Amino acid sequence: MTEITRDVVIIGAGASGLTAATDLKARGLSVAVLEARDRVGGRLWTDTIEGAMLEIGGQWVSPDQTALIETLENLKLDTFSRYREGESIYIGRDGKHTRYSGDRFPVDAETAAEMDRLIVILDELAESVGATEPWAHPRAQELDSITWQAWLEENTDNIEARDNIGLFVAEAMLTKPRHAFSALQAILMAASAGSFSNLVDEDFILDKRVIGGLQQVPLRLAENLGDDVFLNQPVRRLEYTDDSVTAIADGITVKAQYAIMAVPPNLYSRVDYQPPLPRLKHQMHQHMSLGLVIKVHAVYETPFWREDGLSGTVFSPYQLVHEAYDNTNHEDPRGTLVGFVSDQHADKVFMQDAEARKAAILDSLAAYYGEKAQNPVVYYESDWGSEEWTRGAYATSFDMGGLARYGAMQSTPVGPIYWSSSDLAAEGFQHVDGAIRVGHDTAQAIIARHESK
Ligand SMILES: Cc1cc2nc3c(=O)[nH]c(=O)nc-3n(C[C@H](O)[C@H](O)[C@H](O)COP(=O)(O)OP(=O)(O)OC[C@H]3O[C@@H](n4cnc5c(N)ncnc54)[C@H](O)[C@@H]3O)c2cc1C
């Protein structure tokens, strides 16, 4: 077993941990980043599957994600816009397939008016609650004790309006059933993206991609950190006092003054802390869980939908694949669709064998794009739920009541141990932008403490 001494040990080489390590090293602190997997990037992972380059994890960048955009500029990474020429498709509650333009679903006038009314209410709530301290809002308790589904039912009798507005947070973001998280958690999701209107506007949220894949962010950060990143080193135990910490991984022990747990909160409990964490942390960690979504990649000889005047963007809360997009790589003559199967729908198809699951998913794509969608040349399902060092997708959120009860202390350090991940972010919550923001903030907190010694 190798033993080394550093100022800071960082557990997890995702975007958050590597950002923190980079900032700390730039300020002259020595670091070691211990990563459980045989690669860096965590939930960012680009791979070539049967000749197709696929972004298996996170990929999109939106214009308000300024921390991510700054990192992309620093790392000299270029972006390209998602293909969005032409009409989108919506399948309604009545099963009707409709082509439309703009960011409003083609529903009947009454449903459209209800959706607009709900968006106004939710924009106001997102603005008033904010992303930084949702738990401190005067209505935090109330909004955290009602499920997102119940809030929607309380606010409209129009089922299709409810299903559509519900989708923007449940299936599309938190990837949990609407009855499994609170209205406060839903409002935080909107506030962290700037507004509920931004969540509804896929051209804003899913604006750009990085040429060559977003995993290049962690890859380049790790490259710059060089020998300070150690792969295949799952940290099993953290022994700590008020001002020292020892991280024990499978092949290396790091003695440090500070540690950063830069892993998703659902994995905090995989580490044995000595002494045990304070009671409230133990409690809190049991109330944070990852959602579940299958990201489906279907590559075709050509982007055939474009010839039909379609953008590739499709939505329906009534389909197995609740949303899908043109995800063709930069300057690739082939066409790629990416679709998403969320929460209980994912549970259901995971009970089927791989062939039946693929058939069900392709049937759903064909419901939108026609029979040509049935024959991809490459088909791949990102299955993060099976990944030991993630265990779901996209990110963690609190269960009912957890955000108001524990949110205020979610980032509080325990002695020398700090917490950093996209799932603790205010702005950019659950996104790479948030991972980077929290990484910067965590490094800053350690630097301030260190320099005041
Ligand atoms: C399918 C999918 C699609 C997504 N789409 C987008 C998108 O389009 N845009 C966007 O901005 N975000 C997207 N996201 C979310 C985004 O990828 C994450 O929010 C972000 O990458 C999280 O970064 P992180 O550093 O906080 O955590 P992670 O990336 O999870 O990094 C944590 C690291 O810690 C390691 N680790 C865990 N336990 C230990 C241990 N005990 N010892 C050592 N190492 C450990 C893990 O292996 C991992 O490398 C998506 C996520 C998924 C899964």
C-alpha cells in the first residue's frame, strides 16, 4: 500500500472534484484526487460504441451556464448548436400526433391557457424561492410537504396541462415520479435554471454541445493535474480529527489536512467514517437519492427526419420515450436520435429482456418519427443505474420534506471533510455547471480556512 501526504485529498474525479483540485493546486496547495473508476469524468463519459461516438452521460450546455462556459473557454473547447431546424412533434393525451413550431405544445386552447397560467405561477414561485436557500423561504415547509403531483392537482383540473407541466420537472429533470418529490424541490429545479420558463424552452436548456464530447472537460482538467490523479482507487474509509484526515483507498493511503467528498450524495454512505458523521448528516444522507433515466441513442445512416422537415425534437408525457432530440455529432453524415425513458417507465422496461426493451423503445420512437426509426445501425442504452459508482441518473434530490428539513446543512463541512457535487449546487443544480460552481466554492472555502491558520 502506497502512502502519501498532501494538503487536500479529493475523493472523486468528476467535474466537481477536478475543478476543486485545479483551483487548490493553482493556489499552491498540494492535492491527490482518488477516483474509484478506471477513468475520470464520473457522469461525463464519451465512448465509441460500434463505431459511433456517443455521450453516455451529460452533454448539453445552456447559455446561462456561465461557470461551465468559462471552463470550456479556459480549456479551449469548442461547441456546436443542437440541430433544431423544422417542426417538432407532440403526441397528446388523445394519442394525436401533431407537428408544431415554437416552444409551446400544440394542445387545445383551454389546455394551452392553463399551461401558460401555471408557468406564470411557477416563474413567480421560482423567483421568490430562489436557488440559493430554498429552505429559508417562508413557504418552504408548506411547499416541501406537498408532492409535485399534488401541487399540480391543487392548481389545475386540466389533466393534460398537469401532465405536460409535470413532465418538465419530473420525467425531464429529477427523473422521479411526480409523487416522489416535493413542490419545493421542483421549484428549486426551476430556480436553478433561472426560471420555469427556461425549463420549458428546450432551445435554451439544450442549446449547445462540445465538439468531441463534454467528457473532455474532466479529461483535460485531469491531464493538467497529471500524476495527482489516481485511478482505480475507491476510497473505503476516512479517518479524521478536527484538522487532519486520512483517506484509505484500495491501493493508496493519503494523509491530508482536508478532504473533499466530490461524489454524488447517495454514495456518501459507502465510505466508513471514523469517527462516524454527526447524527444530522447520517439522517440527511438517507433522504437523498438518485433518479433513474435511460438515455437511448439510436444512430441511423442519415438524419431521415430532417428530409421530412422535422427538427427531431419530440415530446409526450404519454409515450414511453417522453422526449427525444436530434443528437447528430458535429459534421457527422449519419443521424443520431437521443431519447429518454424515465422513472417508473424505466423500471418497467428494465424488467424486460434486452431485446423486448429495445423493441418497446424503438416502437415509441417510431410513434413519433415513423417506421424508419425502427432500424438504427447502432442502438445503445446508457444505464447509469447499473454503475456501481453512480447508481442512477441524472442526479440526487431529496425525498418529501427533506429539502426544508436538511437543505441548510447539506454543504456544511464535518471537521476537515467538505462536500462537493452538482447535486449540492444552487445555480446549475444537477448540471455540470453546478458541479463546477460547487467545485470552485469548495476550493475557495478550504483556501480561506487554510490561509487564516
Ligand atoms: C445520462 C445523463 C445525462 C446528463 N445530461 C446532462 C446534460 O446534458 N447537461 C448537464 O449539464 N448535466 C447533465 N447530466 C448531469 C451531469 O453529468 C452531472 O451533474 C455532473 O457530471 C456531476 O459531476 P460531479 O463531479 O458532481 O459528480 P460525478 O460526475 O458523479 O463524479 C463523482 C466521481 O466520484 C467517483 N466516486 C464515487 N465514489 C467514490 C469513492 N468512494 N472513491 C473514489 N471515487 C468515487 C465516481 O466514480 C465519479 O467519477 C447528466 C447526467 C447523466 C447521468
